Amino acid sequence: MSRQQKPIMDARLAARLQQKKAIVDGYRPLPAGTVARLNEDLKIMLTHHSTAIEGNTLTLNETAMVIEYGMTVGGHSLREYKETENHARAYEYIVSLVAGSQEPITQETIVTLHQQVMRGILDETHMGTWRTVPVYIRGSNMTPPPARDVPRRMREWEQWVNGKQGQQYDPVTRAAIAHHGFEAVHPFPDGNGRVGRLLLNLMLMREGYPPALVLKDWRVRYIHALDTGNTGNYGPLVNVIGQAVEASLDLYVEACVTIPAPEEEDTLPLPVLAREFGYDPEALSWAARYGRLEARKQGRNWYATHAAVAAYQRHAQQYRRQHGRAQGEEDS
């Protein structure tokens, strides 16, 4: 970490974050259905914006189709689809880490994230291994250190993230400074931006904050804020990350004030239910669209309950049994 000035978050932004987080905390523990819906929506949005910052051209709707249904559309490269699938899987990994133990963030964590982000994109010999060549950051004045310094710099980064030095800062500021430190090293030959933002969000989520939704339209300001951090002035980056956290907090606040009645808490996105019941998500979506499955559409997503899918499953099984008997009688 470079010598730093005391980072100061905009006072109005800091007050809004405190107020909105207090609202969300007042509703905890959130219903399982609400948490699942938020995670599903954020997985899509974070994947879209994080990959778009790196040049991926899939739209938000196309990103959703890839993640929810495994569907592709023309006009995009195979790499772009792999980037989307991989980022979504890596986000699920950090969610599992947050739900599990509070172990320190280690080099093993970082390596695993990089392997998930770059699977099928980088050669296996370069996945999860520190770079051995110089790298440059597109659109940035930041000059990463020589490859020979990467192992030492990453050990220092790990010590700062898990040690007492960073504890003097609030969680958002600490995560922003750590994010700059990771991007300044740029330890991998490719995928550093996506891995760095996932690590940023792992830190935030472990502190009870939602992930930072850094929008693709903020790219220039975000890169400039990272550059400014090279001088030890982390203020601009702290404010960008603070605004990104606020964007996600707004989604949480909206979800909290519209929490369904207890009998509706079981309502989940169809892709989540499809995984639980072993269905193809597109099959359940078709059943919902044609009235075969009791479901409701909110925005671009379909939602249903466990009971509704179980009823659909029983009806489908009954239909297959009856159809099988009728077919057998005709053949006899």
C-alpha cells in the first residue's frame, strides 16, 4: 500500500449509507425468498456491469438470458459468453464464502476466484498463477510492478487486508483502499479487474453491506479514481465505491419495504426453483407463460413458490402416467 492521506468520504454520502444500512438492518433477518431474489438480481447486474467495464458487449437482458437459461444470441464471441458464465459462478462462490466461515482472505481465495473467472478463457497453466510478464491497464496511468515483485506485494496486500492496519477505517473505506492495492499490483496476466471487484465485494458483504454495484457508465470516473489513489489520495475512489454500495443498498431498501406477507415468503425466482426441483429453467418459464404453472412476473423475472412447482410436478407426473396407460391400451 502506498503512503496515504486520510481518505474522506463525502459527508452526505456517508450519512445516506448509514441511514439506508440502518433501514436494512432493521429488517434482518430477511426472509429467505427475499434474499434469494436479491442475490439472483445482483448476480445478473454485477456480472453485466463488471464484464462490460472490461469490454464485454452483452446487454443486461442478454446477460440475464445466459445466466438464467443458458441461452445465447448472435453477434457475440464465445469469450463474452464464457466471461458472463464464469463471473456469475464466481459471484456464487463469494456468496458461499460469506455464508460460511469468516476465514481471512488468503492467496488461496484469490487464486480460486481467478480460476473461476478465467476458466475456458486463459490457458490452464496461467489460471490462478501470478503473472510472469509485464501488464498494462487499459485507459489508466497506473503502472503495475515488475512480475518479480508480485509475490511479495501480494503477501503485503494479504497482511493489510487481514491485519490491524486497515481496521482504523470504516468497512467501505477499507474495502476501497484494499481494492486499489489489488489493482495496483495487477497480479494476474488477465482478469484482474473482475477478480478485484469480486474481492472488494467479498470484503463488503462480510461486513454486512451489499456488494458494490460499479456501473459500466462510471468506467472513466472509476479508472480515474484508481489512478488518483496512486498518489495516496483515496478520497475519489472511496466515494465511487460508496456510491456503488448505495446503488445496491437502494435495491435492498426497496425489497425490505415490499417484503411479502408470511404466506408469500416462499416465493422465489424460477431459476432458483428449477435447480431445486431438477428442471430446465426454460421449461418452468414456458409453463409459467402458458398458465401451466402458478407464477407471477415481476419486471423481467418469473417467481413462484415451492408449493406451486410441486403441484405442477405432480400434475405433470399424473399426465405422463395417464398418457402412458392410454398409449399401452391402444397398442394391446
